[in-house]
Amino acid sequence: MVEILRQEIITGVLAPGQRLVERELCERLDVSRNTLREACRQLEAEGFLAIPPHKGPVVAVLSERDARGFFEVREALECLAVRLFVERADGGMVAQLRQVTNRLRAAHESGNVRAMLEVKTTFYDVLYAGADNDVLRHQAALLRGRLAGLRARSLAREGRPQTSIDEIDEVVSAIEARDSTRASELWCAHIRSAARSALDEQG
């Protein structure tokens, strides 16, 4: 139930600022009001919904300040993941990351934003598996959900897909060289570049 609503918000089925009507959602999802309200409370805690006093839940609107904050936290989490991956992943995992990166390049060159996002999810699955830190993986997964719309907007900008995959490729090369410092620094630069693209687009 929570996952269904979360995905509908991430994919834009439920738009920012849209008010959720309990009766309609209960009928569509075939759940009780109590179940729906519990799901909404969890999504409010995750930042996907806002529940004003004496009013129904509303899909949260991401301000530029909030978006910047999410990117700042993303940088901290993902740069740590890259460093841990270099330190902990075995050769097979590094080879798997390169294979996924090659698939990601093909997706970026296709210009299909949906394909890019799908393969990027696989990239992160490999990255966090190699980093071997479940707490980090969980926190990053929640954050990626909140940033999904911004990521899609960034990748839709002309020239950004090619720049993005070139940046990622350089990071993976540093990972293959087992240079954790350079890989982490390059990934931080990649995220800052993505943030500039997404925030410029939002503005």
C-alpha cells in the first residue's frame, strides 16, 4: 500500500500539490480508511506527503531549498558508498559495475529517460551491494525516491545525458584502479553537476 502510493508520487501519477481524496483512493486500491491513513502517515514521515491540520493529505511540493538539501545529503551518502565500494567490493563486483555502466551508456545514448532511470537503479543496486552497508543502502533508497522527479528533469535537458554518463564512466575507471579518494571526489563532482542541472531546470 505504502509502496504503491510512493511509486505513484515518484512517477507523477499523483502530482505535487494534489490533494488525496480518501474515498476515491480506498475504492481504487481496495483498502480500508485506517489502512490508507497509516500509509499516509508513513509517507508524511518520509516527506512525500503533507497533512495540514483538519485537512486531507496533499502530495508534497519540493521547494528549491528542499531540493538543494536533498542533493547535499545525496552527495554525502553516495560519495561514502563509492569509497566503501572501492574498499570492500571484490573483483567480480567491480566487473559487474562496469557491465552495468556499459548498459547505462547505451541507455543514455538512446535518449530514453525512462530507460536511463531503470538502468541507473541497477547501477545503484550493485554499488550498494559492494559497499556492504545496509543502513547506508536504506537511507539512500529513501532519498533516491524523493529525488526521482528531479533526476528525470535533469536528464531530459539537452546534453546532460552524455555529460552524465561520461562523468560516471570516469568514476568507474577510478574504482577499477582502486583509487577510493579519486573515485569519491569524482562522484561528488558528478552529483554537484546533476544538482546544478536539476535546480536550473526547476527554476
